[in-house]
Amino acid sequence: MQKISIITVTLNSDSTIEKTVESVKNQTYPNIEYIIIDGGSTDNTHDILKIYHEDIDMLIIEKDDGIYDAMNKGIKIGSGDFIYFLHSGDLLYDTTVIERIMEKISNKNEYDIFYGDFVYYDNELEEFHSEYRKDKTEILIRGINHQSMITRALLFKKTGFFNAANKIYSDFEWLIKAIFENHAQIFYLDIPIVHYLKGGESDQKGKKYHYERSQVIHDHATWDQLLYFAIKYPLDFYYYFKDIVAGKVKLRNRSV
């Protein structure tokens, strides 16, 4: 039976961490390695984690250089065949979702990344979001929420770790490198995987660091893909173009 390492990165999240741990604890799939990386919380997070010490396989509590540095720590110590990130406040969709995922991917050895849908939620409402992408161009333009992805651990050895220098879009940068440069194969599972909590880092700082996303798109897109981007998603293209005009994107000679 294949093992999946679920990694939770947290910092001062005593209001949300317990329900995240509970969503992992209550999974029906038996071969889960649960890793929590805490960046040195000063609230009651550690007291809550002590209650669940038998349900946590590895707990690292130390200062880090941001969320991607913490995520890299989890990857390095994980021993699972697959890696999945579930941040504090995010909840696995139901108690059987990991079991269903592992059943679906058990005979798909030619694929490296598996992804599904997510439910965006807060205290007032829930919104279902389909993550289906029809081709590589759609992935380049729209990305995939990393809480919707289960990745073979071996792909991190091939592609490398997340770029800890980026503030928000290192997961997007990593995904595009894995697919466009290392030819990772991706498979859509067509099931909801996670309840994704609104108001996280990407929500708070996404616009401020949008140029990180624009740089990745610029580095990998062909002229045809940029034209498709402009026609299909004009508002997103506007922000991309704005980043270029503002000099936030390093330009390259484009031969394709």
C-alpha cells in the first residue's frame, strides 16, 4: 500500500489548526504520514498540537524563511510515495477522500501530478471551484491550487524544491517548471479534494506580488499562448501587461 505524506505548514493559527488536524486524523486511508511544520508560533498552537501528538508523525517547530521554506522542510523529511499540502484552516473534503484518491491513482503510473477540485469557504458561505484544465496552456495561464494537487515525491527530486525567495507564487512557478521543463504528466481526478479557507497568504498578498506570476508566464509562454491569454482572459492579461510596463518582469527574447 502506497504512503502519502500530508504536510501542514502553520504559524500562530490556534483558531484553525485543530479542525485541520481533525480532518487528517479522521481519514479512512491507513497509510498516511502526517507532518506539521510550525514556524515558531507564539499563540496557543503548540498547546493544541500537544493534544494530537499521537496523530502527528513528525512535528518541526523552528523559525523559517517563509511558507515555501517551511514547505521544503516538509518535503525533505517526508517518506511518502506522494506529497500533499494541507495548510492550517484547510480541511480535507471528507473522511474518505484520501482513500478514494489513492484508489484512483493506484494504477496510473505514467502520471506525476494528480489534481481535483476545491471548495472555497469562510464563515458565511462555500463556493465550489472546478480546477479542470484542458491543456498546458490553460495550466500556464490559470495555474492549479496546490491544495488541489497530489504529487509523486520523486517529482520533487527531478524538478527541485520551491523557490523560497518568492513570496506567493513559488508553487505556481514549480508547477510550470515541472510540466513545461521536466515534462511531468498530469491527471484530473474529477472529485473535490479540499475545503480551502479564504483569507490566506495568497488572498492577502496576491496582488502585491502578482509580478512573480507574470514572470513565470512570460518565461514560458509562446506568442500563440499570450494571444490566447489576451483574448480568453483579458482582465488577467491586463495585470500581466501592467507588470511588464511597470518593469517588474525581466524580458527575454522570444523566438517562439
